[in-house]
Amino acid sequence: MSLRGMVPPDPQTAVSEECFAVVYVPRRSRKRFARGCVGVMDSAEAALAKAAQQDKCYAARVVGPSKSSEGQYIYYLLEWL
């Protein structure tokens, strides 16, 4: 995993983890998302199925949540599914 531009996960805790999610965004050009725009899912299949049911929602593999320098909790995109 490339950590360029990301707040690195804490290796001693499970606060920031890789997970599958459904991300609500107008278009897929962003690389980080507010916690309120991310729905964590149990699997890639569940994320794909949920995203297919909603407009402007996309399945992704993300890492987070991490606290940004602005004090918000964010997720970082690893890949779109």
C-alpha cells in the first residue's frame, strides 16, 4: 500500500484499517472522503451490490478512518472496485 498523501495507520491499534466500502461522491476523481460519505461493508461483493442500488455511490477498497490535520475523520481510496 502506498502511503503517499495519507495519514499512516497506527501499527499498534486497529483504528485505521483497510476495508471495503460504498462511497457517495459526485464523481470518482477524489482520493479521500469524509467519514459521513463512506459506508463500510463486510465484503467486496456486498459493496458492489449496495453501490449498484444507489445513484452516485461507488464500491471501493479504502483505508481509515484517520484524523486529518483539519480535525475531520477521513478515509483514503486504495482502489475503486
